[in-house]
Amino acid sequence: MTNLWHLLGGVQISDVGGKRYLFKFFHELDIDRVIMGTPWIFNIHLLVFHRLKEEEDPMEVPLVSSAFWIQVHDLPS
């Protein structure tokens, strides 16, 4: 994934358990690019990102939704 993102400052990825990973970005533009560029898929799994606040526990953040744009053709009127 990091090769696709073309990061300016790099990223550190840590397994925090419970099928959750903590991505620590080292450049503000990288964070914005990755979060705004969703949805991201890795090995047929949807990556759901949340920008943590300083006091947030990554295990307590509800990761239950992700925004998608879809295009549908030929809908009956």
C-alpha cells in the first residue's frame, strides 16, 4: 500500500490486535492524501481509516462505516 500512496514522509504500521493496525504518518500531507483517497482495499479487505485524537484509544474507535461513491446506469424512472 505504501508504494501506491507515494508518501512524502513515510509511515510506521503497528498491529494493535483485534484485526486493527495503527498507521503513523510522518507528514501531514500523507495523512490527508490517504484519508481523502478512500476507499482503500488490501487483499480483498476494506481499510477503514480514522484520524485519532491524542486521547483516543485505537481499540475503542468504532470502525463501522466507510463512504463510497457509486455510479449506477439505466435505472428505471
